[in-house]
Amino acid sequence: MLELKGHTSDDLCRSMLERHADVISVQKPVVALKKLKIIISAALKLSNSKGFQAMSLRDLSKESGVSMGGLYAYFDSKTTLLNMILTEVTGAVDRVLGNPPPEVVSDPIEHLKWLIEAHIRLTEEMQPWFSFAFMEAKNFPAKERSWAVDSEELTEALFADVTARAIADGRFRPGVTPLLPTMIKPLLQDWYVKRAKYRRRKVSVEDYIAAVQEMVLTTCLPVDQLAALAAR
Amino acid sequence: MLELKGHTSDDLCRSMLERHADVISVQKPVVALKKLKIIISAALKLSNSKGFQAMSLRDLSKESGVSMGGLYAYFDSKTTLLNMILTEVTGAVDRVLGNPPPEVVSDPIEHLKWLIEAHIRLTEEMQPWFSFAFMEAKNFPAKERSWAVDSEELTEALFADVTARAIADGRFRPGVTPLLPTMIKPLLQDWYVKRAKYRRRKVSVEDYIAAVQEMVLTTCLPVDQLAALAAR
DNA sequence: ATTTATAGAACGAACGCTCGCTTGACAAGT
DNA sequence: ACTTGTCAAGCGAGCGTTCGTTCTATAAAT
């Protein structure tokens, strides 16, 4: 099974500490990491249930057990807190999807299947982070919003690249819709946007990965290869 | 081309006036309709750019040109305003998708294609309303949220029904993923959630409808029918 | 004259954020 | 061994502001 590394909440908070050392006034790394994890986990919990805007810092203080003043040792404004979280999410996407294992890059179809699996597994392990990013990125100041869009387009570009390579190599059915790379994204996003629904219906990650791969491949592979695919 | 009726902003606001006559204190229908249209359109504009929570009633007052007191002649709380809009959206979905033309209901595959087209065309014409519903439904009190989920599941149920009929009739490939009806929804939603992206890329409604139909049908039709489909 | 509609000041609550004070761990000085 | 000094860390009442909502005075329509 595909293994991904470096995005436990521990890893992510450690990365946040480094990235925002200028704004975080707590010096001792052990203390800082421990508290930051608590604060971020509380922030994700509250934001994902009522929205980031609707979460007041008093809510966050109560949920995390850190006082108002204490919170401001970890960020200098509520908007900074938002950006700190969003930055880690896009960072994780770039790091994971941008580094495919060497054995898949030579075959565009294997690469495509890997991208689908890696994306779904990553969002599964970082589920609250992705829900947060998806829900909140829209509602914010022009600056932050535009790079949220950029990040979305960057992911899509990975699918567009691999699709273009497959077409150039004659591995896809002629005339397959040019919208294919665009349409993969919403299928991947549904896994974390509607996570509760899939949990309720007992759909496993593996089920979902297989379903998306099936749908995408049947859309783009040459017709004469589909029988073999279905037979597996 | 498929024609849908009864969901211009005029129709929708008229319906809002009837449905919430108890809460709207303005008596003269002509005046009420005119102003309500202005208020709702301003509310959708502001909400879709900064989020419903972040839209203050002072923003809304300024944008619509209606005073604070004036606004409260049309709703008795900000939450009521939210519900008034959401109610019209789910109402339109039920009305349109629940009434397929007689000529398609006998054939599950035609019915499926019609559902896809009707959903995308409806969300195209009511785009700001659907964006609003999608973005805001999540962040709200248990009551409103649960029926937002219900409404989502109801739409999905229509796809599940028609899929089940197609399978019973032997019209689908054996072993097609049971997740198919679930996965159609995010494809349909992408049209209004990421409307700006598709506009920027000059993707027309017709293009998008065709692409979704292609993707769905290639996933579920028997392999020996796909060549014919591709040839069209 | 009476009803209907509108404007905008006013209100209490809650917001993000600040700041002076307390705490506690640890090292220096005796 | 004990006291003292130091400073990072944490606290929460309070600041100015803005929120949703209400109210009263006025204007318009009938």
C-alpha cells in the first residue's frame, strides 16, 4: 500500500513553528510544539463545525484551554492563524504530489493512477486540514484567495500534464473530452468535503480510490482495453 | 434545447413573498417584490464574495440602498434571510428534477442524461443562488444544516433510482461501481462552485453537459456500446 | 385621516486585540 | 542550602469597534 510521510499533525505544527518563528513568541520548542498542536486542533475542530469567521477567539480559548493572551503568543491576528493553516495544506500537496516515485513517472497511466491514489490518501490523513482549506479559502481577502486559486490550479496542472503525455503517447482514446483533467478534481475533493457521508455509508478509502480510478480510466482508455480492465 | 421554467429571480422572489408573508410586513405586492429583488440580489452578491457571516447588515443596507429598519420589513433576523434563500434553492431543485418530461422516464439512460442536463442548466440559471447554498449550508445551526444534507441526499436519490432501474433492466455494464450515483453529484456541483474558472476558460454549458454525460455513460454502459457512443 | 413604508439614531452584546500583572523554573549569589 | 533575581510564559479584565436588532420620528400613499 502507498505510504506517505511528513504530514502528521506533529510534522505540520513543527513546520508551522519554523515558518512563523518571527510571529510566534514562545521560545522553548517543546512547549511551543505541544501547545501549538492543541491550539490548531481546537481551531480545526471549531472551524469545521461552525466556520472560521463564526469561531471567536474566546471560543478557541475555551476549547483549547489557552487564555486569550496565550493565543496571541502563537499568532498576531486571526487572519495570520488562517494563513498559517492554509500554508501547511498547500505545502503538503506540493510536497507529496510533486514527488511521484520514480517507477510511475515513465508510464503516464500508472502516474495518473498514482496521482489519484496519493491525493485521496493525503486528504484522508489530513482530513480536517483539507476541509478547512476548502471551506475557508473562498471567503477571504483578495490576497489569500488568489493563491488558494493558484494552488488549486497547480494541482490540476499535474493532472493536465500527465493527461497530455498520455495523449501524446497515443495511450488514450482519440477524442476524449479535454475537460477530463478538470473533472478529476471535484471527484477527489468530494472525499474530504463530504467525508461524513462516506463514513456513514462505510465506504473505505480503498473503495473510493478504486471507484475514481475506474471512472477516470474508463473515460480515457481506448475502448478495446476496457474489457480487460473490467475483467480484473 | 431543454427549457426550464419558473426560476427567474422574479419567480423566486415572488415565491419568497408568499412563503414568508407572516414575516414580511410590507403589504403592497408591487413594492414588496421590487424591493425584495433588490435586497436578495445584493445579499447574494455580497455573500458570494465575502461569505454570509462576513456580510454585515450595514453592508447589505449600503449595497441595496435600503435602510437598516427597511431591511427588517423583509425578514425578522439575519438567519431568517439565510433560510429564505436556501428554501427557494431546494424548492427549485425538487420542482425541476422531480418532474422529468414523460418521454424520458421510460428509458433509464435517457432519464439519466436528462437529469444531468437539467441539473446543470438549472444551476447555471440560478448560479448565485446555488453558490450561496453550497457555501453557506455547512456553517449553520444543526437544524438548517440537517435539511441541507437531506436535500443533497434527495438529489442523489434521484440518480440512485435511475441507476438502479438501468441495472435492473440490464442496461449497464455488470460490476459497475456502486458509488456511481454518489460520484455524479460532485461533477454537477463543480459547474457552479467553480463557475469563475469555467467562464475564464470559455467552457460553455453545452460543453460541460456533454463532458459529464460522456464520463458517466462511459463508466456505466456495456463496453460493446461505447464504440458507437464515441463515434457520434 | 389613517395606514403603510422608510430612515437612521440608539442599544446591549460580542467581537478582535492589548496590556499590566502573576506565575514558575532556573541560575547566580551568598 | 538557601535566598534572590530574572525572564519566558500565561492570564483575563478591559479597550475601542462593530455587530444584529429595535425604536421612534417622519414621509408617502390611500
